[in-house]
Amino acid sequence: MTDINQYSITEAVKKSFHAEDNERFTFLLEKMLDHLHDFTRETNLTHDEWMGVLNFLYDCGKISTPERHEFILLSDVLGLSALVDMINTKGGSTEGSNLGPFYLDDAPVKELGQDLGEEREGPRVLCTGIVRDTLGHPLPGAIVDTWQADSSGTYPIQEEGQDKYDLRGKFTCDDRGRYYYTTVLPKPYTVPYDGPVGNLLRAGKRHAWRAAHLHYIIRADRMRSITTELFFENTDYLDNDAVFGVRNSLITKVDRVRPEDSFDFELERRPDARLTYDFVLAPGE
Amino acid sequence: MTDINQYSITEAVKKSFHAEDNERFTFLLEKMLDHLHDFTRETNLTHDEWMGVLNFLYDCGKISTPERHEFILLSDVLGLSALVDMINTKGGSTEGSNLGPFYLDDAPVKELGQDLGEEREGPRVLCTGIVRDTLGHPLPGAIVDTWQADSSGTYPIQEEGQDKYDLRGKFTCDDRGRYYYTTVLPKPYTVPYDGPVGNLLRAGKRHAWRAAHLHYIIRADRMRSITTELFFENTDYLDNDAVFGVRNSLITKVDRVRPEDSFDFELERRPDARLTYDFVLAPGE
């Protein structure tokens, strides 16, 4: 290993690892080394650039807290999170999209038909649809776990004095696989841009806005869970969402509810608009 | 951008950046995106693996302090630092090697012939040679900036109660380009392995030892500075240095000094051994 040069060093580093009993770890490590070293050779990376990258990662670490994971944000704005979602979407199921930083796994259980908006003013939208398997069969008892920003683009968890469990809920689908609830429509918001990732966006002359969306995790027995988002036709940033979360198949149409419209389920509040979306789950492993 | 898939997303992310006025930034960014996304596609990275990598980076950030840069250490053990040194070594000049974490730019100025060992017991080695340009001409007035571990493998800066400027010095070469001083021989030591990078080494069944070495930065007017290390023949870890710092051209022979040997320069202490190494600098940019 003393006669290594800029071409042979990659194999030398691979050979320094001895995790043959862990094939997947070794595979990932060697692929990572190939790409990391190839990048460095192809760009003739200078010492200053190398140190700039390491200091950028250092700064991402310094601003991170349990509530703010700057490396996830970095992954988001580089399209890496979206790519991992795409790779892991099973054929026939609803496309995955960003989990984002605001998920709480202990969101309150809600009854079908409840309103998530609480005392908030403003128009209500009915969110409804059926959770199905890839053959089209409804999945009664499927769990629809949703969370969202409010009509000013803020998550209650971000605001001092608000209840962090607000605008969240876990619904259990009825015996026809249906979910239905009302809520306020969320507004677009920016990802945090006061840290190193924000500096990267500025250096690249990019904005930090996300298209307005509702978050969902859909689960059902013996099915593969999906984490996704729903967007709304003709709203801002669909074409340049800061984290590349939008897919055509996830854009919904919000229709006005007319006075004569009726529903075959009970709702806590009469909605002003409605969107319908059926989620599709693939079989579990 | 709403009809992106796992293949087209890479171009979509590139197009979201608009730093055309900074060609090098754009070049580095696009190469990085190619490699990052290719790695992800080639490995079919799972959500758990993706989150594992991001949490590893998060943990590297958490353990880092101004005195401990875990991302530099990561770069070191992945051979990235060595690769950057190799790429940036100019033809004909001494090969570069790791800067390491213990450099202080305000090390004390020392006189040629001084002993760096201070009150330490143990055999002295004379370090001497000539600083030259790539045509072989000596470079009078060149600065030899050196720092090292002691004979138990510890840098004074690491130890409570020791003077952090100990075992360091900046020498100015004489009118023949010569440097000469005596010191104690350093011992091998381990890189810090109590953090995430240590966990990576353990997962890969790798040790954390560095071959014993002396650190140098060599500077001269109008020449390109070099940062490098000198190693010693027949010592441990030359073939499996944890940070891939060893090069054949940087391994020196330490010869015993016999009673009848004399020197044509003044030394503060009579050495027990000597090593000779000429540093070569390429012209500056």
C-alpha cells in the first residue's frame, strides 16, 4: 500500500475493509468509494474545494438538532430524497413522496367525518377516497395518517403556543375502505433557509418554496406502507417544488361543493370543496 | 418537473440551479449530482439505508468541535484526503501527504540546530536535508514548518498540562538551502475512534493506527507550498496506515550516528541517529 497512486488508491481503500460477512454493507461501501473517488479525480478537486465541502458538512452538523435535521434537508433539495422515494415505489401502488421533517408518529386517532381544522376560520375541503390493493379491492381497516400546514403555510409544531398535534390525525377506513374528513387547505411554505442548505440555495439562485400539499402515510395489514403527499391543480410551485416532491399522479383537483350536493356519510362540518383520491398499496414483503 | 422519474430527476435537479456565472461551482455541483444519483440508482438504496447514511452524517456533526473535525477524519479513513493530496502534487515536487488535525499555524520560530525534544529523555535523531526547486537548485530562506507526536505517540496539544507549542517549530533554511535540527522519534498512534468514524472502522474490521511520522509544511518565495509527512523504514503500519498517508518516496532511513561521525553545522545536542531528506518544491502559480 506504499506504492499507491491516484488510480490504485481506490482499490487499496476497498481492501482495507474486511466486512465480507456483510455483503450489502460491502457493496454499498465499495460503490460509494468508486463514486467519491471518481468525482474527485474527474474534477481535479483542489484542497480549498475539498475543505470547503468538509466545512459545509461540519456546518450542517452544527445547526442540526433533534427537531432540525439539516442533512435530510440537504438530501431533499438535491433530489436525493425524491429519488429514494421513486426507487422504492412498488409497481402499481401510489407513488411515494417526501416524508418531510414534521411527522409525529403519535398523532391523535380521529373518527371518520371529523374536521381537522378545529377553531380555524376559512373554507373547508372534504378529503375522501378509497384505500385499495393493486387489484382494486378496497382495504377496510386501512389507516390513513395525515398531517399538514395551515392556511398560512405553518405547521402547528413550528409555532410557540400552538398544539403540535393540531392538523393531524389517524383515520381508520370503513368497511368499504373509505376515508373521509374535512380540513382547511394548506398554503405553500419555504423549507428552512437560514442555514448551510439555505446558503447552497442562494449560491444556486434557487428559491426555497414548496408547493402546497397534504402529507399521508397509508398502512394496512399485510400491505406495504406508503409515505406520500397530495398536491392541488393550478397552485404555485408545482413545477419547481424545492424538494422535487410533486408527481403528476399526486396532483388532485379541488372541486367546489354546490348547495345541492349530498354525501352518503356523516361529516362534522359541511365542506365548501372536495377532493377525491384513492390510495393503492402493494402487497407487503 | 411534475413528470419526473428516477432517471429524469437528475437533470431536473441540475436545471433547478442557476449559477451559470460560476462555471466551476456548476461543474462541481453537476458532477456531484451525477455521482450521488447514480450511486443511489445502482444500489437501489432503501429508505432505511438512506436514513442510516443521513444519521451517520448527523452524528459526525454532533461529535465535531473546533478541535475535532469528524468529517476530515472521515475523509482521511476513506482515502479521500490522500487522493486530494495526490491529485494536487505537482510533477517533480515532493509528494504531498495528510495535514492531519494537529497543525498550528503559529508554531514558534526555532534556530537551525536547535533540539525540539526539550526536557524529554531518549535518543535524538538529526533531521536534515536541503530544500530545492524542481531543477535541483537549493532554496535559501525556505521555511520548514514541522510538528510531531512524542515517543509515546501523543501530541502535546492532546495532553492536559503540556505546552501545545512543544515538539513544533519553524526553521529558516541557510544560504545553502539546508535545514537541520534534532528531536525525539515519534511513535505510532491511533486516529480518534470513539465516534461515528470509529464505528465505521469497527464495522469494516479495520484498525485505527497510523504509521509513525513527522509532519511538514515547506514554503519558499514564489514556490508552491507542500504539506507532507516523513515515515521511517521498517516501522509498523507502513503497509496499512489508517489514513493512507504513506508513499514510498516519503519513507526515510534512520541511520545510527557513530562516535567518529562529525557534522559541518552546529547542533544543540549530539544526535544518536540521523535521517536525510531533501524536499522539492515546484514553481508557484
